Amino acid sequence: MWSGYNPLESTVSTLLKVCNWCEECGFKISRTKSAAVLFTRKHVPVPISLNLRDGTRLQMKNEYKYLGLTFQRNGSYLKHVQNVAAKCRMLKGTSWGAGKRSLLTVYRSLVRSVIEYGMEAYFFISPSLLKPLHKIQNDALR
């Protein structure tokens, strides 16, 4: 860190710039839906206070679901993987009901699309956390 630089001041000024840009472009920031997550691996994060332009204080959270992706303070994406695994149902067995081709179509359209949504986050995830998703794919493709 160099002399005169304060990361908290930089964050506050950036937040004010975002608020100004939203106002200029006709966007309204929802006070009830807005929250902040401080991404850090520290067990006890530095306490900070972030306020919107109108003085509304943003609630600090350990995790936040945004556009279907669950972001966690420690950056692990464990909750996201658990949510995806809970959404996906196994498609097993072709001796009853639909044939292989139908099951593969259902898998591609319903299961794989859920797994692939937000997959950019998987580049930063521990390989061991991806095991439940690999199991879902393997079971569905069998």
C-alpha cells in the first residue's frame, strides 16, 4: 500500500460514482434489495459502512444471491454449488418410461442449463467442491 491511499475512501467514492451514474441514466437503486459483501478470507473482516447517495446504509452480508449466483464472503461458491445440486434432479434408468434420446434431451435442456449458468465462477472454485456437480452429470448421462 502506498502513502496517501485509503481503500475505504476509494470504495466510498466509487460507490458515489455508481449512484451518480445510475441517477443520470434513469436507474433507481432499490434500497431494500441492495446489499454489500466484503470479499475476504479473513475470519473477522474489517468493519466498514457503505451508504448510498441518499444516506441509506447498505447492509453488509456474508453471502448474497445475485442473478441466480450465490456470492460468499470467502469466495468459495459452496452455497452456489449446493443450490445447483438441489435444483437438479437425477434422470436415471431407461428400462421404464422415456427412451435414451428423450432423457438426453431433457438433461440438455433442464439439468445442463442449470449447471452451466454462471459457470465462469467455477474457474475460481476448489475442484473438490465441484464433485456434486460432476456426480449429477455422470448420473444423468448414464
